Amino acid sequence: MRALLVCSTAVLAALLAVPPQASAQMKLSPKATAPGGPETRYFTSIDGLMDGNADVILKETRQGKTVTAAVLDVCYPIAKNSERKDRFVVNLQVAGQTLTGTTQSISEKSPVSVKLTRKQSGDTFEFRGQIAIGQAVTEVTSPDNSDLSEKEFLDSQTSDDGITPQPKDFTDVSPEAIAVKVKLDAATDFLKSLKGQEVEVTLASLNVGCDALRAGEQTINMSVDPERAGALLAKFKAMPGVTAAGWTAGMTEMDRTIRFPAADWREGDKINRTKLATAVSNVLSRTLAAKPVSQTFNPATGKLKLVFKRPNQDHPALELTDTIEVTGLVSPDKPGTTDKLMLWIGSPATTTADEGSGARLNLSDDASADEESDLPDDNGSIEALVKELKGQRWDADKSMWK
């Protein structure tokens, strides 16, 4: 059972020179180790902790082969199979091969006691002992561990939070997808402020993972109407505890996106969505050989949902009906003022049912949700929309509109 390191650059603040308090942050030495002087080494996994679910960093300061100081940073699930995490950082007292220390966990304030025996054999290290958190005691048996130099450890860190504060356009980020990085002590108030607002918060981003605990910041992902995204981000940036805000990856895929002139589809400074949705629906009605049923926009995300119906052709005598749902998104092609719009159209999702009068045939669909439509390029839907809208498609090879 191996706990792997997954953390942001802000983790670095938790890896050196911790004061006695478990919650204190540690700082990296700005200078390289002098020849013959103290050396800093890292272990980024120790087997046997929390059924392999713990994220472990052990930092050692050595003089030659002698350990003179050690800091253990462990992030772990609060309970078995729980998404909630807790963490402790403990200064370890070094007595020969024995490393011991006590502290309390940061979130739950649980008492923590550590007693490890460290043995080196060539280039590998063995750790044995116990770690007690509250009433739970974990037996540690971890042979064959390898350490990292400070440079190797620094090189292993990642820092991309996926937030782009000022994108030049919406080719690398999605117009409806925004993210806010907020300090942990302000995250709850920030999330409460979103209640009643027309935004959709990504459920997974509510989990405070080990990288967030170490960084002291949490990234909240949201979907919003692209026409309101800029104003919302400006508002969020001014809120307490927010350290970054911008656009991020979302639902749009460039191979299914069209850019076209905005002039015919605006009323004042607003997109005439009804007019545009009707035009799109008419094109798809022809290419999908189906009758339009409805067109709706999600008030929170601006997402367009088009519904069509057509007779199922697999067994015409049964008079079954295909219902086709197509998701879309219309937005400016970049933040701020622009004379171009973007339309993204998702792959059609088709369900078949017996909607006839009288006795009906019950059907089940075992096809995978990940299977692509059997219509070649949606029967030419994207190209037909390009022609209707006098638009352009994205050339991935040249990274430009064509």
C-alpha cells in the first residue's frame, strides 16, 4: 500500500522548518546545501498508513548519514471511504534510529503520536513502528523506500490550478466554466454567498483534498451563463479570501465549435438566443431527419437543450419513436467586446421508446453512454451549421480558425 504524493507548489510551504505547532507552515531553504554541510532529503510515501490512502511527506535534515531533524506531514481520510481529509504535521525527535513526536491534527484536533524506527540498507530505507491518531493505531511496516534530493522533490511538484484570469479567447478555456481559488478559512462563507444565485457549483470541487489542506486554499469550479461570467468574476475577485479567479476548462470541444459573425444575432448588446436557437434547430431538424419538439436555455449556465423526435427505422412496423437531445452553448468568442460569437454543439443523444396508444413495448438500452453516435459526423450537422451561420471551424493542426 503506497500513498502517493499529489500536491501543488504551495505544498512546499509545508516541508521545511516547522515550528512546534502542527498547523504552522514550513519554508524551503533559499540556499543550496554547502559541501559537507546539512543536506535535505524527502520521502514521498510510507506504506501501511490508512490502508494506503494517506498522502505522506517525510523531510529529513542530515549531516552525512546522520539524521539531525525530521518533519512528518501526513494527509489522510477522516474516516474509511470518506472524501473528507485531515492532516497533521509533526516535528520528530531523533534518537539514533528512533523518530518520535506528538501533535494534534489540524481539522479534527485529534491527538497524534508517532514512533518510528528507521534503518538504512544501501540506497533504501525501512520504517517500522506505530502512528496513533485518536484511538486508532496504525502499524507501520514499510521496507524498500527511496529518498529524493531537494531538487528532485521540487521538480516533482505541480502548480497548474487550471485558472486563466484573462484568456485571449475561448479556445483553451470554456466560456461557461469559471473557477475561484479561496482561502480555506473563507471558503464556507464564499460558498454560502452562492446560495440563490444562478450558478452551478461542481460538486467534486467542494471536497477539500490534501493539496488544498497543504496550500491553505481551495479551488471552487462553477458553470455560469457566459454573458454573466465576466461580471461574476469581477465580483468574486473582490470577495474576502479570494486569491485567484478566472476561466477554466469546461464543456466545449473545439472540434464541435463554430465561430461566426455576431451582427445578425444580436439585439443591442445581448445575443438574440431565441432567434439563434430556432436557426440551429431548423438545421438539425434537416440533418437528423427529425421534428423539433422544444428548445430551452438553462438560466444558470446558458446551456441550450434541443429536443427532436422521429420514427425509429430499426423495425418500422413496431412504430417506435426516437427522441434526440442535443446540447449546445452560445457565447462571445472571447471575454469583453467582440464582433464574433461561438456555438458549441454536443453529440446527439438518442433514446427509443414505444409512444403509441394502447399496449406498449417495454425497451431497455444497454449501449454504453460513452459510445459515439452512429451518425457519420451527425449526418453533416456541424458543416450544415457552418454554412447556415457563415462561420468557421477550428483547425487543431494550425491552432487557428479556418
